[in-house]
Amino acid sequence: MSRRVLNPRAFLLQCRRSYATSVDPPRAATAPKQHPQLSQIRNNVELYESNTLARNYRTHRTVPRQVAKNLWRMQELDRRMNEPRRRLKDLQKTLNASKGDKSDLVAQMKAVKQEIAKLEDEHGDLADATDTLALSLPNLTSDETPLDNEPKLRTYINYDPGNPPTYSSSADHSIIGDKLKLLNFTSASTASGWGFYYLLNEAALLEQALVQYALAVAMKHGWSVVAPPSVVYSHMAASCGFQPRDQNDEQQIWQVAQSERDAGKPTRSLAATAEIPLAAMYASRLIQEEDLPVKLVGSSRCFRAEAGARGVDTKGLYRVHEFTKVEMFAWTNCPATGSEVWEESMWTRDSRRTFNEMLDIQTEILSSLGLPCRVLEMPSSDLGASAYRKIDIEAMFPSRKNRDDGWGEVTSVSICTDYQSRRLDTRIQEANGSRRKFPHTVNGTALAVPRVLAAILENGWREQEGCVVIPEVLRGYMGGMGRIGPR
């Protein structure tokens, strides 16, 4: 297979340009200043109310109207402060011109200052409460997103619904992995608990091959490679939209325990996805407009708590607590539209271009791996807080025939508009010197190793020969190995 190789010097220059910034980042412990879209919520209350229902944020339905009400009260407080501030200014002028006893003027000024301070405290408390309410709302929803709780089928990859492939009853990656000594769940359960695993022998090599192949495809399309950290400040995860809809929702993020000497310091979390540390690269920073889009791809370990019913009835590699994933993340330009009204086609023009590029990369990877897949436009109820639009690609898992007809998610790609950049204080340094715009962010899975590895084992299983056929595109990363056979 031919593969375009980037000139090393050109690649390094591309990386340096991608990471260039015109300001120094703040202390790591300093949470970015957040910028909720207050005026947009105030002027589109009904839109935001209906959006909370479409996004299954029913407990937040009253929030948009409360935000609008609070903003009106803040304006009223501003008006009430005008008169005492005028009186204070007049008293100051009188005091400056007075030659006699000034004690009475000083006492009057003190009383007026107390009156102003009380109003300012009320205004400040109300502003903080309003910001918190506004930031709890999910992103708005694309016109292309289904609202009926059902995904919309877009297309198939390596799959003909009129002539679906047949599988043997033993095409279960857990059985195959045990038979070929590729997977060990029993020892992992003893070492770490349920939801962990050992990849053995060729499976361990296959993981590295999948990572290298995914990175190579992304690099071929001009994406810069990053190795991100796996521990992040918890406020970074929350700013990216990783937060439950309500207190009864499942919490995906694992918190890192703190010792007593760390009391009062920001808490840290294990990153559920490289999306979080990649997004945080430009927290409280500027991106030069001419550098957009900035496109990064990184491989990392990911950690998901995912307690509850979703995990209990899922065996094998499909739903695990720790795994390797190759993630794409990009910042794109955004036209300088008003905060009250926008046209979707114009507002998301650049982010849609990058979104489609990510989808093409995902399709290329899964197609070349020979996996039967379907591409779905996901409904609003399935979108996380930050996503404006999301497309999932699901692969066929013969072992899951009794669940979702065998289909299981292996990649997703989302447009998050300016939801994350407003919460991370990431701005665009425009050519004319302005820095008011917030870039759009787009993220997508290039490859999630355990699920894709499981799909390769199940779809590549040849029962009569007792072996798994390795996709041709991976063989160069595995010393030319074409199949995994019995020991």
C-alpha cells in the first residue's frame, strides 16, 4: 500500500505554526473565564426552552426564562444605581469646594456608598447566579439533527443490506480471544476489577498497529500529531461538556482523590477522552485567524466510569473502563454574526467543512479495515451537552446480534460550535486586531481500539481454519503477519 510521507521539516514547521499563540497561558490552576451567551438566551427564550426538551434536559426547561428574568432585574439594578451614583458625584464636588466643616458631607457620602455597595452586591450575586444557569444549558441543535429520538440512516460501508454477511455461532471476540490466547479478562478482574482486560500476544501488537494506522491516515490529510496528558483539571472536563444532565444521571468522569495537603486546590480527573486535554491546549489563549483551522490528532489512554445498567450486561471489549483511542480535535473560524440571530448555513460553514473531513477520515479507516458499518445522523436526545450535531458510525458485531441487530458504535464526530471555546475562553485574534470571536470546535474519533479490535476479531474469524484474518492495511505494522492462528 502506498502512503504519502510528510517531509519531516515541513511537518515540524506545520506543528509549530499550529501551536503558535500571541499570549502566554495563565497558571494551570486558574480556571478559564467563561462567556455564556446571555443576550442570545434572553432574546430566544422559546427556542432555548424547546431545545432543553429536545435534548432531554427537562429539568432545565425553566432556565432560559429565569435567565431572561434575571437579566431584566440586573438592568433594573443598574438603573437604580444611577441616582445614588449621581448623588455621590455631586457630594464629592461639594466636598471638594467646601471650606468649612465637612463631617456632614462625609457622613452623607458614606451612607450613599453603602447604598451603592448593597445594590452592587445584589447585582454581582445575581450575575453569578445567571451565568451559572446559562452555562448549565446544552448547546443548540442543528437543523439536520433528528428530533424524534431515532437516528437517521445516512449510508452503509462495506455492507449490503440486501445481502448481509453470515457469521458462525463462534464469532464472538471473547471466545476467539480466549481460544487464540489474545484476551485475558479473568486476571484483569483480579488485578483491577470488572471492565478491565489484558491484550496478549498478537492482540497487543494489533492495538499498536491500529493506533499507527489511524495516525498515518490523519497525518496524510494534514493533521498534526499530539501526545496529550491523561489527567486534567476537573473544571476543564466540565467546560468541554462532560457533565450529567441531572444529579441522577450516570457520571462518566473518574475523579482523582486528593490528600489533605491538597485541600482547596482544583480537583483533577482522569480524561474520558483526549478531546478534553486537546481542547484545553488553547484555554485562555488566542488563535491567529490565519492559522485556522487548527487540526490535531492524538492517541491517549481514556478512562470511563460508566457505572450502572449499561455496563452490567455487556461482556468483552465493547464497554470497558480503560482503553486506547485516537482522537481528532479542531478549531475552525466562525463568521462575525450578531448574538441574537444567525443563519445555520453561514454560522457553521467552516466547522461543517472540517466535520465532513473528519467523517471522510473515519470512513477511509473503517472501509480499509474491511468492517461492515452503517453511518447514522444521531438524534437530539443522544447528543451530549456540547454537541450541536453528531454522526456515529456503527460496525457489525456478530456477538451482539441480540442487541441492536449486531450494530455497535465505533466512531463519532461532533460539531460543538462555540460552546466549548466560550467556556474555555479560547478566542480568535483577527487580522484587524479584534479578538471578540470564539472559534467553533469539532471533535471526532479516528479509532477506538477495543471496539475496533473486537470487530476485527469477529469479522475476520475463519472458523474452519481456526484463525483471524488481519486487514491488509495493518500487516505492515505487524511485521507482515496476515493472520492470527492457533498456538
